[in-house]
Amino acid sequence: AMVRTRVLDERLVLLQRQGRIGFHIGSMGEEATILGSAAALEDHDWLFPCYREFGALLLRGMPLQRYIDNMYGNGDDPVKGRQMPDHYTGRAYRFGSVSSPIGTQITQAVGFSWAAKMKGDPSVSLVYFGEGATSSSEFHNGLNFAGVFKTPTVFLCRNNGWAISVPVEKQTGARTFAQKGFAYGVRAVRVDGNDLLAVYKATRDAIERARRGEGPTLIEALTHRLSGHSTSDDPKAYRKEQEMLDERRKDPLPRLRAYLERAGLWDDAREKALVDGLDAEIKAAIEAAEKAAPPPLESLFDEVYATRPAHLQAQYAEALKAPRAKGHGAH
């Protein structure tokens, strides 16, 4: 799953540079934090993403084709092209919707887990955010509420040192982000975010604690961003080259591979077979996505209300009869 996420990152950046997709926000260097934590969840638990967690969505079962369709915003895109690329969701996979405003997913996750607690549902909510989101009111509201009502929530702060171009020392005067949890009555831990097994263990412990009714946990995962914030960002404008070289030495993929090789579980042949298989699968998904039709016009009116009200039904009928620009059909 980590290799798939890395290969996808590299391929999607190339597609954006070629003008074939409009945008990509990756997780290069943060794969252990994201996948180690997501792997600790059970199927009935819910995950509320920030915007780097596409690897977790694939891990939870979304087909690769549907994710690639989202990158193109075509008619097969689960969100029907209504959001920019990498703004995915999947109710079937217990995966909330990405939204661009910073921190909104934190209070959503807390509300969801509080409802689960009230209903006697054993589900736990895991929510991701970057250290920059700790400056948002949503972080304060979410942790305060979770601490008071002992909601079964796991807060996963990916501390990669940068909130786009704002360094961590300009984000907080606190020594750590984890210690912020104690002020809210929330258990807090720090973990090496580049160690897959350490992240898995810390998250599993937090989930088990939440399921026992012992309340929320804030996990600060120390990791590194090995690329720009997104394809719209040039990190060379604010990061020193030596710093980026030093971070590459902490890349979680070679680290995990070395562990597996020492255990006799991995080798060059298996690596090549994996990458070759991924390459073929991704190429096929891209080809299919580029051939897919755009979202139909009527999809604008779907999934707005459980039952379409009369005024929206009237707008729907009017839109279908409206004239089309030259060269455009029903779609």
C-alpha cells in the first residue's frame, strides 16, 4: 500500500505537469503515518481525511479506477466532478469527504463519534489534520468537546514541519503539539511518523482505549513532506536544499523495506513485480478515465436532498430543456 501510494504520487504529478489533470496534493514521505494509522481501524470505524489520505481510502477498499476518475472529475467520479481533484469521499468505505477549509473535519469527526457513543455504536472516528490546523478554531472546539464528553475520537496530527510555507516555529509557541491535548483533558502521545509499526501501535492503542469508553487521544506523528504542499507549490522558494536532502534520508519506504528484507520477507524480485503490476494497473485506469464521459448535467441535482423537493424538481426540468452552447450535447 505504501509503494502504491508513492507510485501514484509520482505519476499524478507528471499528469498534472502534462496538463492532463488540474491538481494533485500528495503524501510523499508521509505514507507510514497515513497507512500505519488507517490500518489500525476496523471496517466499521470511520475515517475523516484532511487531503493527503488517498492511500488510506484505497486501503479501505475504494477501487483504484474510482480514485483516478476523481482526479479527472469525469462521469464515473464518485463526487461527479463537483470538487477539485483529490477531494474524494466514500460512504461505503466509512470515509468522510475532503473539504478545503482548514480543520472542518475535526469537529465533524467529533460529532460523528459522539453520536456513535449516544447510540451505543462501538465505532471510533479517526481524523487527520496537519499541524497548521491546530491554529484553527475547529481544533479548539473539537478537542474541547471531545475532552468534556469523552468521545471515541482519535486525533491524528501529521506534523511535517510546514503548513504550506509557514514553518512549525511560527505556528505555535508550545514545545510540542501533543501537549496541547492535556489542556483539554485529552490523552496525548508523540510517535515517530516515519515508523509504520510505531504509528500502527500508537493508533491501535488509542482506538482500543476509545472503544473501552476511556475517551479521545491526540497523536502527534513526526514526519516529513518530501515534496511541495501540492502541485501548485514550489518548496524551493522557502525550504533549504540541504534540509530537504536530510529529510530524504528518513524516507519511510526504504526504512520499512530494510526491515522486511532483514526478516526475509522482501527482495528485489518482489519489489519489481509489485512496481510493474502497479504501473500496468495505473496506466489502464488513466486510459479508462480519459475515455470516460463528463458528468451528466442532471447529476447537479442528485444527492442534494434525500428526496428531491418540488422547487428543485422544477429547476431540474428547466435545466434539461435549456439551450446548450454550440458543440455541447446533453452533457
